[in-house]
Amino acid sequence: MEQRVNIEQTLPDAWKAMYGLSVVVSKSALTPIQKHLVMVRASQINSCAFCINMHTKEALKMGETAQRLFLLSAWKEIDIFTAEEKAILALTEEVTLIHQHGVSDETYRQAEKFFDAQTIGGIIMSIVLMNAWNRMAVSTRLPIGE
């Protein structure tokens, strides 16, 4: 597929603002692995090949295992993810698919078992930001890099 508009070139201020938000959000209390679980799972839901490719490679460099990445879309069915990670993944799915049912009280309460309000805010902002990057990459057909 041919790439469409290059937002980084045509709207550099908007791109820089998104990147700046990424820098702020990256300072959350989540571990690098937790951050990449959010990025990869949201990208899987949004079918963003560019972001799946980039963030799975980064996750592997950070120490994530290939098996966990292969099984990420089936995280509810297996026990290789911790309860804390499952709380993050549930929130990731519900925020990404917010148009379906919103974020349930059960999912939010589960997150509260593991995280304080500031960390939950950071998780939500990470999810929102990843969804924004996914939407830009998919709508502009950003090519997968090597």
C-alpha cells in the first residue's frame, strides 16, 4: 500500500506536540514491559502493523519474551501474565474499545488494587496516546520500517 500524507512533514507542530506528550507519558510509574504491553495490545486491537512491529521489537529488547508477545491477544485465557498485568490489559482493551461499553467499574476497581490514582491516570494516558498514534499510522498507511 502506498503511504498517504506524512503528518510529521505536513503538520510538524502537531507531530511535535504528540511526541512531547509521549515523553511526558513515558515517565509514568509503569515498568518498560508494562508500557510495551499497553502499546502492543492497543495496536493489535487497532490493527496497526507499524506500531505492532515497532513495539514488539522494543519489548523484546527490554526483556519481554516472544511467547508472551505471541499470546498477548489471548491474555485472558492463560496464566503467564500477572494479575497486575491483566489489570493493565483489561483497562487497555476497554479504553481502546470505549465505544462498546465504556470502562467498567469492575475493571477500574481491579486497577485500583494495584495502582494509585496517578499511575492509573498514566496508564489511561498511555492507552489514549497509543490509540492516537495507531490512528495516525493506520489512516496514513505508515509503512513498516525494518
